[in-house]
Amino acid sequence: MASYQHRTIVVGDIKTHFLEAGSGPDLVLLHGGEYGASAEITWRSNIEALAGNFHVVAPDLLGWGQTDKIYSFSDPAGLRIKHLQKFLETLGISKAFFVGNSAGGGVILRAVVRHPAPFQILKMVTICGNASVFKTTAQADLDNYTPSIENMKKIVTLLYHDPKWQTEQNIRERYESSIIPGAWETLSAARLRSPAHQVRSTTEEFIKQLSQLDIPLLIMSCEHDPLNQRDWDVNFQKIVPGSKVHRFMKSAHEPQIEEREEFNRVLTEFLLGE
């Protein structure tokens, strides 16, 4: 029997699927943005342990998993943030701890610099996510995916350091998730670029906004991460005053899976500590 419940609600007109467990302070878990990601694939190794101290909510973000497949060309991140805001309002969650893996961490970082703030963040954790400020060229291998078992195997190899996680079962599960009707199309929309428009880089402005944060931040990184620059965690810590770093030594990009016991312990200590 699963240690969490599957729930589906309608947020505005958007069908939204999420996992829920436990009681206590609200904890929102956001999965990564790779093809085939979902709340369950990302967090099922952690929810039971975290539910002992928190009311855990882990949604499938807009475009992933069992949530509706919708994309905004004018403001992709903004639409996801607004949907997440309305989702939490529907559940009656006004303030919470926020934890995001990879692109999920990027969603939190993009949200926290918005004015007015879309939600009240007590503490936040980004796991191998920096909103693409320190990404490597390997990110292209993650982004340029066309559905096949072989191509999903390449993604899984980037996500996990230990070959024991690069199993046929894990590859097949992520592949099946990547071919849910509309999933590939929604995520691939980000690749489209109009020749009539040049996107202006806002990285410098974003970094300046992050430097003004006063919300406790834990930066979780991995020793064997091929998708982020070496020592990105230390450099990101220099940007955000007072932030902390924890580096996992046996993981690539998914420490909540590869080193789940250490992950659960470190996360809980940070969230419940002074």
C-alpha cells in the first residue's frame, strides 16, 4: 500500500494531479523538468519519511504527469507559478516550506523574486536547480528528446550516477510518462523560437534579485552532476546571502533517490532547525 494518496482537483479550469500525505507544517515538493518526470517518480522514495513531520503535497506541475498539458509562449514560468499559486490557494495552504528538484528548484527561485510574492515561503530548498544560471552543454541532451526507449536511456544516464538506478524498469517508466498525450508537445514547445523575436537575457537582473533574498535557502548539489557546472553550488551560495550548501557525494542529479536516507535527514534538519 502506498504511503501517500493520489488526488486530482480542478484549479480554475485545469485538472491538477498531486500526491498528499502526513500532517503538520505544509511542505510542497516540486519535481524536475525533464521529459518523463512526475511527482511520483521524483518523490515516492521520500514522502513516507517526510510525512512523519509535515503535511506533504507534491503536484504534477503544469504539463507533466497527470496534470493538464498547457504551455504559455508569452510567460512559460509565470503560467506554472500562477497555476501553483491557485493550486495552493484551493488547498488552503497560505505558507509552506518549498523544495524543488532541478527545474522545480528553478520554479521556486523564479517565484521568490516576483512582486507581489505568489506564495509565502518559510524556507526553500533547491536540489541541483539554479534556473539555468550554471547549466552545462549536457543540458541539451536532456532538452532535445524525441520519444524512444533508447533516448530515455540517455536521460536516465544523466540523472543517476550509480548504474543500479539505470534499470530497464526506470527507463520504461519514464518513457511511458513522456508519451502521455500532450506531454512531449508541451515540453517541446520551449524549443520553438520565432525568427522575428530575439529573447533578451535576464540572467544579470535575476542574479541581482536573488542577492536580495532574505528567505532561508539550502542549496543541495551532487558531486557527479553532469548538468551543472563544477562548484556551481559554491558560486550560487555567494549570490544568495546566508544560504547553505549540502553536496551529496554519490549522486548525479537525483539525490532524493540515490541517497534518500541522507537526503531525508538533511532536509528535515534544515526545515525544522532554527
